Amino acid sequence: MDLKHTALMKLVPVKKRVKWRYDGSFMVAMSEETFQLVLLNSTASAIYTLIDGKRNLMDIAKRVCEAYRGIRKDRIIRDVVRNVRELESKSLVGFTSRAER
Amino acid sequence: MALDLSPAETQLLSREPVVGLLGTKQWLTHFEHNLRWLQQKGFYPTEFERPLACQLELTQRCNLRCVYCYNRSGERSNKELAPRDWVQIAKQLVDAGVFQCVISGGEPLLLGKALFAIMDILHQAGVKFILITNGTFLDHRCVRSLRKYDYYFLQVSIDAPNQTVHDKIRGRGSWQGAVRAASLTSQNNIPLVVASTLTRHNVGYLPDMIDFAYYLGAKRIIVGQFSPVGRACLNYEAIRLSKRDRISVDRTLRRKMLFYRNRMEVVRSMDAHVSLRHNSIQPSSVLIIRPNGDVRVDCVGPFKIGNVTEESVMQIWNRIGRKVWRVPEVSRYVYRINNHEDFLKVTPRPYVDSDIDLSEKE
């Protein structure tokens, strides 16, 4: 399914309260809601750092495309959506339809 | 890619083996295979640059003398660290960026107000706690002071639903205190976990014990065999479970897990030999600091890797802590422990003989 033009891509991910630190190329993050520790590899942590409450999923995917040239755009979009959804399931991010000012 | 890490008591990537579906050995092999695959693909580190969690055994003092106590709490010990030393250690742990801290002893509440000074430092840095207590000193005033911290859980040890059996294992008068402490904890909305250690004396009371934990408001009951180290090693013949007992425990747990599903977690703790092997497979992530400042990476493994009065926490971590499971003496010991009884046969016996001292290892 082509996600590019769906309403989903307009959703704006927002970071929740999280304690985190880098450990080598990994990020270790702990949600303040669940206290669960989650380990993010370099790609997941790069996506996480792009979440600023202003960019929607499409903006984030565009930024990732710039960093990973040569990889098909639709694949990157799918990966970004899957990754942010995963971060949501770990209570590290939430979604809003409107960007924070 | 995001991976779950579990709280400190079971360490990283931990998943309890499903009782009866997969033998322990197969489960460990499967676990190791998966972890190595993730590491090869770059999805999981082979070493952590800083510890993720720590366990502070704040004192060796204890008002009880449980027959199976793994670290022989309550017996005389050499010099203990003073509360001001623990405050310094807490600051070092904050600088190291730990996420989780297990507070235990001995009986940690014997520290009185000094305990709160130590926890305050960690709490202000966002560290989450597991507090392990026998409950004797947990009164209204104490629980009010403890309420402000963030917990995975506060664990009270209760070994039987009746006073006679519990007191026989843990010491006269201990049951009433433990039950009061458990009730106060759940009434004050601190997540309560009841830990019930099985010996020959209480194994027959397990079904009632699980019901009792639910009645006390526990979110989880952790049931398991004692670790055959320390005082349990010395009392082994008097407390050990028969094969029949162990089968009956597995059946009871399976039944109760289903019965309490979505109401209370019924969890079987890993046997000590499985836990040791399980920890050794993963990159080291936890430091255990003993009352005299000795540092370990595992509760049951007899390895001392340094002392916080001689080096800082991060110096110990960088020198050996992060790669301790790859030290030949350590891996040789781990691979000689294949079942529960091996702890009694292989030297050194943890908390009975002197530890393997790795303080000078690079």
C-alpha cells in the first residue's frame, strides 16, 4: 500500500517523558509511564531524535531519505511508520494531528 | 529497531521460560542463538559502555535469620560502608546514568533516615527502584516517606499464609510484620510484589500462599526455589525440595497463572543455575555493591570485581565490569554449574568460601 498520500503521514509524533542516554551507537530509553527500558539502534534513535512535535511523519521520512540516499522512498516511509508505531507501543512517543507551536 | 529491556531483577532481554513448553536447556540455547544473531546484525550491543542498573546491598545487618538467605544476612561482617559512603556511591551512579536501582541488604530499612538520603539522590536523577524488605520495620511513617519514589515494585518476602510456617523459616514474630507491611504498601498505592521462596517446610502451602498474596493486594507474586548458596548451602539437606515437590510446584503455578490472569501476575523465578547462565550470555549491565563495598556482577556468582573504596564505580566498570563474563575464570565457573546441586560441589561455594577475586584483572 502506498502510504505517501494517506492521512497517517500527516500525524505528528510527540515525545513523551523519557529518560534516555546514548551507549555507543545505541540509545537506551526508559518511558516515565511504564519504566520499561528500550534499546534503540542507530536508525531508530535517528528517527527518535527527529521527533520534535512539529514534523509530521512525512517530514521525518523526507529527512531520513536525505540521510539514506539510494534506498527506495516507499521503503523508508514504511520503515519510519513502523518504527514510530513501535516507539508509541513502548510509550516513548504519542501522536497528535497538529504540530506544537 | 527497538528492543525491550526488562527491569534489573531479571536483567536484559529477559523472558521467563514458559513452564513445560520448552526445557530450560533448550530455552537458554534458543536465547543465546537469538542474542548472537541480533549482535551480529548490529541490533544489540556486545558491551554496554556504562551500567544500566545497580543493586545496593546497603547493610549486612538483619533482624531475621532466614534458613535460605543467599548472602547470610544478619551474620557478623567485616567493615560496612557508612551512609555517607553510600551517598557518594549514589552520586557516582547518577553520573554513570543508571536507570534502575535495587535496594536490598540485609534489611535496608535498618538504615533509617539514611536510606532516604541515598534514595533521594537517585530519585532526583530519575532512577526507578525495586526495594526488597522483610517488612518488619515498614510502619505507617516509613511507608509515607517511601511513597514519593518511583518503583517497579516494593517486594515483601512472605513464605507462608500462616504464621507458624513462615516464622519457622524466617524467624519468630516475622510473619505479622511482613503481612502488615504488605497491606500498608498496597494500601498506599506502591506496587507490591510478594516473594515466596520454596523450601521443604512451606512447599505444601503454595496454593494458599498465592491466594493470600492476592488478598494482600499484590500485583505479582514471585515464587521460586531458594538459591543453594550462602546459608541455603549450609542448610541444604534440611530445606531442599524433592523431585515430586518440584513437579507439584510447576502444576500449581500453571493452574494459578491461569486463574489470576489479568488480576495478579504469578511468576516463577529462575533457578539460580539458569539465572547465572542467562546473565553470562548477555552483555554485562548491572553492578551489585555489597555492604563492605565489594562489587559483583551477579548475586550468586562468586566473583568480586573490585571495591568502591579503592576505585570509582566507572573505573571498576571500565576495567572489568563491562566484559566480566568473558574472563576465563568466570566462564570456566559458569560452565561447571549445570544444575542446582552443582553450586554445592563446585568451589568456591558462593557466600561460603572466599570469592574469586578479579580486582586486579584488566
